[in-house]
Amino acid sequence: MTVAIDRATGKRRGDRAPRPGLGRRLRHGYEKHWYAYVMIAPVAVVLGALVLYPLVYGLYLTLTDADSLNTARTIGVNHIDATYRFVGLDNYRDILFGPTSYDRFWSHFVWTVVWTVLCVALHYGIGLALALLLNQKFRGRTFYRMVLVLPWAVPTFVTVFGWRFMLADGGVVNAALHALHLPEPQWLEDTFWQRFAAIMVNTWCGVPFMMLSLLGGLQAIDGSLYEAAEMDGANAWQRFRHVTLPGLRSVSATVVLLGVIWTFNQFAIVFLLFGKTAPDAQILVTWAYQLGFGQQPRDFAQSAAYGILLLAVLIVFTSFYRRWLSRNDQQSAI
């Protein structure tokens, strides 16, 4: 058997050079891209201080019985040391399987899922309809775009307080219903109408984002595809089904995922709309806030445990969602 020798290096052809160690590769990468590390260092420090440290500390609190009575605090000139104990997974066991687990967790979890599904479906459906409308050429299109974006441009607390005043007993909404001789719901008192109002306000705030995102996706679709489909005899519904929806696939996947994450954790709208007056309309994130800051004694451990459970639910959903998208993409490619 003959062995080919590389004249330049004196080594046998086909031989692989030994891979450098991890430390050497890291050092080489730093020497080659040191400017990139310098540029991202401030962001890494800020994220570590604002995200990583609170997350790790919150995870530690979930393994204790910390509350406002046994944590370290200073009263005047006197400092009181912390006396909370390590309890392991007791908080999670109590939340998920305790005697009051349904009233404290599962009922709010079911409502949070229903709230998220309904809100995201309304966001996407109304946003897509408005995007299709605004993608047409008609007089005043720029003005209508600006008007429809306003609910998203206005700060959330201003929008929510405005809706709260309008939905009050003597507000504009009930006054208009009274003038039309229609029933006047108790928007801020009855559980069903509280939930209905929360979905309505969140839809008002969330549709503009979906509309703008989907409008950008519509404008990125090649117009020749519609011309070819029309020449083949496709009607409006067939063009929408076989050209528009596939063209919006990547944009839709992204905005739906973002919509689920944002809506599942939508604290501001529910909290500002009801405060503590709607226990059955609270979603998990606002319920966790009530446990940690809206009662006495404040239960820091249970509140932190709710936060970790929220994070776990979203991680599991995101993993399955991305896997489902990847499988559909592979099937479409075949």
C-alpha cells in the first residue's frame, strides 16, 4: 500500500491534525474577536444584574419559607436578621397538590390559558383582517394606518385607566347601552364581565402590533405569485389560502409565539384594570404579585415559586411550539 506524502508539510495526506484543547480554542477566539467581547460586555453585565441574579435568587427563595416576617429588615436603628428556613420543594408541592391548590393555582392557571388563547386568537384574527385591508390601495390609507396604530403608541397605563373610567357604572359605555335600552353589565364587579372586559382591553392594546407585523409580511410576498394564481383561475379565497397564508408563515410563527409569551405574562392590563377587586379574573402573574406584595404577611417564597412555574410553563410551550413548526416545515419541504 502506498502512502501519499505532502511535500509542503512532510505529513501523510489524509492525516488529521489533533484538535486543540478547549482553553486554547477559547484563547484563540478571544484574541481573534476581542472587540466583540468588549462590545457585548456591558450588555452581559446589565443582563446578569437585572435578569440572571434575580432569577437565581428567586429560585433560591422558592426553596425556603421566606415571608415579610422572617426576612432580614431594618426598623429604625435596629437590624433584624433573617430567620427563614430551607424547606426544599414544599412550596411547589403545596402550590400544585396542596389542599387549596385548585383555588390558589389551578383555577388561575386554567383561566390564564383561556385568556391567552382567546387574546392571541383575537389579536391575530383582527390584525390579519386589518392588515389585508390596509394592504389595498385606497385613498387615505396612511391616515387609517396612523389611527389604527394609536392604541399601541399610547402608554398602556393611560389606555387601561381610560377604559376603566369608560367601563365604570356611570361611564360612557353603560350610558350608551342605557340610551339604547340594552342591559348594562357590571364590567368591574361581575366575574364573567370582568374577564370579558380584560380580554376586550387587551385585544384593543395588542391588535396594532399584529397588524403592523402581518402588514410587513404581506408586503414582502411577491406580487407575481398572485398574478400567476389569478391566471390559473384561483378565486380570492384560494389565493388567500395558497399564497397569502404560506407567505405569512414565518411572520405568523414569530408573532404568535411573542403574543403568547406577552399575553401569558400580561401584568399591567389586569392589575391596572381591577387591582385587588377581581380575585377570579386574576391571571397567574397578577396572582403571584398579590401573594408577594398585596397581602400581609407577604409570602415571598410562594410568589417566587409562582414565577418559576410561569417560566417553566413558557419554556415547555416554546419547546413544543418550535418542534411542531420544525416538523411542519419538514413535511412541507417533502
